[in-house]
Amino acid sequence: MNEVFDFIINSRKAFIKLIDGLTIEELNKIPDGYNNNIIWNFGHIVVSTQTLCYVRTGVLQDAASVKFNEYYKKDTKPTYTVTEQEVAELKTIALESIEKIKEDYANGKFSSITPFITATYGVQLNSIEEVLITTIGHDNVHCGYASALKKYM
């Protein structure tokens, strides 16, 4: 699983590099015909992995304690202008949360999981390992959306 965690971290670093090259206005811009923006896609991956890992395994009762969850969870869209401070915090959480998940995984914190079918891929995930492997694909789908949105800048 170390390779999976390394790949998630490296993918997130690539996403951070993409957003580092943009202004706060560009990160918040919602192009005509779209319902989200680059920073929403980034924030979405940050909250989704934490929610799936901690709520689906019963470690957390619900996602209320996942910072920024209410703004970036599934089926949300941007409702305010994200600040540079929030962008910086999301970048920090993007990496630190994976390190924490890696530590908790090593300590056996995710011993059980409530199986669920993903909205993105329509497949059932039955273990924390499957959640983490799927995180790679999910993160990269949203990085791809962000890259496509960048063409409108």
C-alpha cells in the first residue's frame, strides 16, 4: 500500500502545481456552460477521500468534522469566492490528510467498512484498500477537469 499512498501524494502535488500557476480570480472563475471551477475540483478531492476513509469505516459518525466538507462534498457547487488563505489551507490539508490516513491505515484504524457503490465509477468498494486505490482515479478525474477548465483562462 505504500506505493498507493505515494501515488496519491504525487498526484496531489501535481494538482497543486497546476493551481499554483493561477491567480485567485482564475481559480474561482466558472466558465460559461459549467457549474464549477478549478478550486472546487481541488477542494472536492480533499474532502472526498477523508470522508470515504473515515465515515465509511465508522471512525467518524458523519462528515461534519471534515473541514470544508459542506462546500466541496458531492453534489455541491461553488457558492462564494474562495480566498487565497482557503486555497493555502486546502493545499496543506490535501497532503497532510493523506499522511494521516497512511498513519491510521498502518495502525489498523480502518478495520471495517460499510460497502458502497461509487457515484463516479458505479462499482462497489468493499475495503479500505479499494477506497484508496479508487482515490487515485477520482483525484485524477478532477485534476483532468481542472486542466480542461484552465483552457478558459
